[in-house]
Amino acid sequence: MLDSVTHSTFLPNTMICEPLMSWTELFGTIEDYYPTFDHQTVGDSCWTSIHPEYWSKHNVCEWLQFCCDQYKLDANCISFSHFNINGLQLCSMTQEEFTDAAGICGEYLYFILQNIRIHGISFFNDTEETKPAIKDYNDKACLRTGGTKNQECHSHGRTSLQSSHLWEFVRDLLLSPEENCGILDWEDREQGIFRVVKSEALAKMWGQRKRNDRMTYEKLSRALRCVSRYYYKTGILERIDRRLVYKFGKNAHGWQENKL
DNA sequence: TCTGCTTTTCCTGGTT
DNA sequence: GAACCAGGAAAAGCAG
């Protein structure tokens, strides 16, 4: 349906533009094209004013975060290492590649991206078009995953990059070598046992994620342990009798190599 | 407003 | 003795 969308579709008359020219520079102000768009919903993210093909890696990340927040997409389904790319690379991905990278979420991320390319940011205002599609996604995702996952779909609807749980943040860091920088290390990959190597760096990253300048490793580790009381109980983390060493439990998902 | 979940904060005590 | 780490308890923040 949307496969025919091309750069020239978005840029009528195939105008030649500067590589990093903003959407506003190309087409006028956002208000001219998107008069009812609520900027509050996307904060100050500049990705909203740039054509997707000119997004930086950071813009792509912001867009992913926005989609997760806005439509309550399950960030656990998304392999973020696959999206460590710029906008041009993102736009060149096929629907199959989106699905490979983010499962059921990928189908909708692809759907959203193509609509942004066609309709611009005004796509987000068309609740008649977007909300049912996303609702349908949520229903299907819950049905497909079932069991524990099904529960999570309803009880942890706030899952997102920004509001992701601590254990998910740790898991994603372990799965992203480019971001990890030796902060965390696998002790036993198959068993899900990992070790905190650079405790302060980990706390700093978590603090940035939570926009909390006062975060320290003491607090983060307390959160992991306190959380542990909850996580251990629910099977997300298991107790390891060694300092700075933790283990994913049977109900923690997304960390196994063969289940990414 | 209430409740539950998750995280943060402060404090104390044990280990290295 | 200092630094680091772990656990208890209470409270905050958030969403349903």
C-alpha cells in the first residue's frame, strides 16, 4: 500500500535541497503545514521539523521514543540496536526489516513512518486514522504474545523508552555494545548472569534516563535490590550471592540471544 | 480519591 | 578507618 512512497513523493517537483536543510526551511513554518499540531506532545524534539530522510541517529531515537510514549508501544519488542541508524537508512528499510527489528511493533513503526513521509506531522493529528490502527496493534500484540505478556500489555501500558523499567534499561544496555562501553558485562550469557563493571557510569546513564541529576550508584543499586524484592518475587531477577552480580529470572524476557 | 507498582531517599550495618 | 555494598523502611511519582 505504502511501498510506492518515495522521496520524490514527499518532495514534489523533485526539488534539490541542502542535505541538512530543515523541513521549515524547505516548506515554510510548521504552523503553515501543521496548524493544529500540538507541540507539547513531542516537546522540543527537532525531528518534528525535519524530513525523516534527514534525521540524525538521535532524531531516529527521539522518534522511536515518541512513538513508544504516544502509542504505548511495547519497547520490549524493539531491538534498539537495529535502529542505531540515521533517517536515510531508516527510510530505506523495508517493512520486513522493520518487522525483523521490532516484531509486531515494527509493522506499526513502519506504518507511522510512511505516513509521516506522506502526510508530515499532521498524521499525528488524525486520530481517526492513527488511534484505531494502534489500538488494533495493541489487541493483536496481546493476543499473539499471550500469557505473561498478555498481562503486561494491560498492567504495564506505560512501558516506553523514557519510562522503561530499571531492569529493562539494564537489559537494553547489555544488548547494546555500542552504548554499553564496558559498563555492564555478561558473566554467563546463557544463564543471564551479568556484572556491573562501571557502577558510577551506570548510575549516570540511569540518572540521565530519569532526568535525575542526583542519581548515584548507591541509589541505583538500592533500586535494583529493592526492586529485587519485587523482581525476585515475580521472577524477573534472581539473587546472586556475589557483589555487583545479578541474574535475569525466568520471567525476564528479551535478553536471550535466540529470543531477540 | 484510592490503590498498586516502581523508584528514590535516608539510614544502618556488614564486608573488603 | 575509609570506601563500598547491601538491606530496611518510608515516601514520592505515576497510572489505572
